[in-house]
Amino acid sequence: MKNKKSIAKKSSFSAAQRFLSVSEIRQDSLVMKDGTLRAILMVSSINFALKNEDEQNGIISAYVGFLNGIDHPLQVVIQSRELYIKPYLDDLLKREREQTNELLRAQIADYRSFITELVDMGEIMSKNFYVVVPYDPLSNKKKSFWSRASEVFNPAITVKLKAERFAKRKYDLDQRVRQVESGLRSIGLEIVRMDTQSLVELLYSTYNPDIALTERLSPLNDMKLED
């Protein structure tokens, strides 16, 4: 019975994988099924409306310069998700229990109760901004056509890039990432490249929005991955 459930679960997982365009996550990069790579940057936001006219003109000018300086596509993704506030409430409860000062303990309890009621009144949403930086060997204009074409192989569903080929493509991807980061920082934005753990969590929460809030992922080192 247990084996049947295990086989059914693995079969379901394999079926779901066929609909995903990501083959694997390696060294802070997404490897797509067609052999191309993606890096994802988490980017801060700017309250443009609160800037004065000179600041707004400066931001627009820097953004135009950034767009004119890149020769490859970019994807901007805005994701709204319900804020997972349970760890914060658990931390407040822990602090409340450990507090020896009765007045501070009461204040923490009141604050925790206020936050709990606020959450119960409606969903508290968080908004995250991402920039997806792609690398496609065929789009690398620095290489000859035949050199670019030779790097493209059968886009099999289970494509696995060899170490040497992956290293070359990741090197070119990292150069693009540095260029994009520099351009975005010139606008006044803060940028963080998502690492392997963050990419796993992002894909998990994106494709499993209903269960991601209650079933959190463990660190990669604690995961038992199947081949």
C-alpha cells in the first residue's frame, strides 16, 4: 500500500514537471529546458509621486539611459502575496513569556492581540518586484553565428547542461547581471540576486500559493531530493 502511494506521488510529481519550463536550479541560476539560463533579481521600489520635479526627471533620465544601455530582453515581474506573519506572532509570544517586567509583558500582549485582530480583519498583502535576466546563446552577439548555433542542442525535457557548457553560459549571464544591477542602482534602487535557496522558495510559493503559507520549505541542506 505504501509503495503504491509512493509510486502515485512520484508519478504525479513527474507529470507536473512536464508543464514547467525550468529544468533545474544550479549556482543561483535557473536552467531552462531549452538550455538557456535565467537569473532573478529582487528589486526595491521607489515612491515616485513623493519626489520633487528635479528628482523625478533624474530618475526618468537614469531609467532611459539604463534601457538604452542593454542589448538583451528583460522581464519585470510584480508579485502580490499574502504576508506570512505567523513567525512574527510566535516571536512576540515568546518575548511575552520571557519578559520579567509585568508592564512590558502586558504591552507586548496588547500589541500581539492588536496584530492578530488586524490580520483577522483582512488579508495583509506584500508586494515584491523582480527582474528576470535571461541568457540565450543565440542572442549573444559577441560570438559568431556558428559558435552560437553550436551551443544549442536538443531541447529535451530532461536537459542537463554539462559542467563546462554551463560554466561558460553562467559566466555570460553573470556579466549581464552585473550590468543590469549597475543600471538599476543608478536609478536609486536596491538589488539582491536571489540565491539557490531563494529561487527554490520563490518557485514553490509561485506554483503552490495555497499551501505555501502553511507548509514552509526546509533549507536545502535539510531536504532529501529525489533524482
